[in-house]
Amino acid sequence: MTLQHVDILFKLIVFLFAISFHESAHAWMANRCGDPTARMLGRISLNPIKHIDPLGTIVLPLVAMLTHIPVLGWAKPTPVDPRNFRNQVMDDILTSVVGPISNFVIASAAVLILAAISFTSQIGRAIVHVMPIVYPNNLDVLAAQTNSLLMPISLLAYELMVINIVLGVFNLIPVPPLDGSHVLRHLLPEPVRRVYDTMGWFALLALVYFGGNFLGLLIFPVLGVFNSLLMKM
């Protein structure tokens, strides 16, 4: 088994963890704001089975992993009843944005893990510094240089960073039903809001399948900032 094959397994593990943490954050914040719907349905959980959506959690991510494109996807939407919120507008916004925020928190934690690896030894430092350069297509070249256990650990941490950045940025795009749309919709007049809400999954699927260049313009600059931090360690 090559490091490329190990990387596919790591992607799957990280993706399932990332979406579970993301959806749990939505459910936790909704409960804090007065709506217990998701909590009562067991959605404050890191168990991925609670959050799986067949298309967004299985089919699309597998295609992305096998074709070496950034892993995109979504989980089963967290059920929220805004009528239970104490402040319907602000609490809806907070419940929505906490999902992407949770992804960036995990990505930042992954950077700290990689920083710790970098400071352990010269080998660790070299692995962390070269990871952004060889990822994702030349991992076996890197694996040939060392058999250190730090290699797969660094790769897992790097995947943790990358996938959470991708999911965090993706979910902030203001296209229904992504989290960013819950911010924009409250700024729209009621007639426009109704039309905007009906865009739904059609706009999302169009974004995923036809918006590759647009997504890259949003995701790669953020990923570049995190990579630059790793290169300075």
C-alpha cells in the first residue's frame, strides 16, 4: 500500500470527522439559542452515522478523493425550528456561522499539531515544510525519503487542515442552503428572499459541478495563508 492509498483513507476519516463536528456545532448552538430540536434528535454527536447524506457525504467525497480534487460535500442538514429562538434573526445567523467557524477551529488545531511535529526534529521540520509542495500528487516521492512515523502523522494532520479549510470556505458561500445563505437572506426584502430561498439544491449542485474555478478562487487563497504559516515554522 502506497502513501497515496493511505491518504485516501485519511481523507475519508477526516471528512467524516469534519462534517460531524460541523453539524454538532450547529445543533449545539441552536440548543443554546433556545431550539432543542436537533439535540432531541441526537444530532449533538460526533457519530458520523447521525449526519450522513448519501449524495453529499458518500458519493461526492468519494469522487473527489479518487480524482484528487479538493474534498467537497455536505451532511444531512441539522433540523432547526427558528420559532424557538429567543432572537430569530441573530440566533439563526449564530447557529449557521458556527458550523464554518468550527471547521476553521479544527484547521487551526491541525496547524498547532504540525507545528509541534516541526519542532520535534529536523526530519519533522523537513516533512512539515515540504508537505504543501508535494501535496496531493507527489506524496510517494516524499515517502521514499523517510520511513519515520512522523510522515503519516503529518499527512493526517495536514489533511485535517486542508479538508476543514475547504469545508469552512465552501459553507460560507451565500448559496442556499449553505450556511452563508442564512446571513445574506436576512438582509434581503421579503419578495426577494422568497425567490432566493427557492434556489435551494439546484443552485448548490450547479455550484459544485460548474463552479470549479470560482471555488478555487475562494479556497486556495485561504489555504495559502495556512500553508505560509507552516513554511515559517
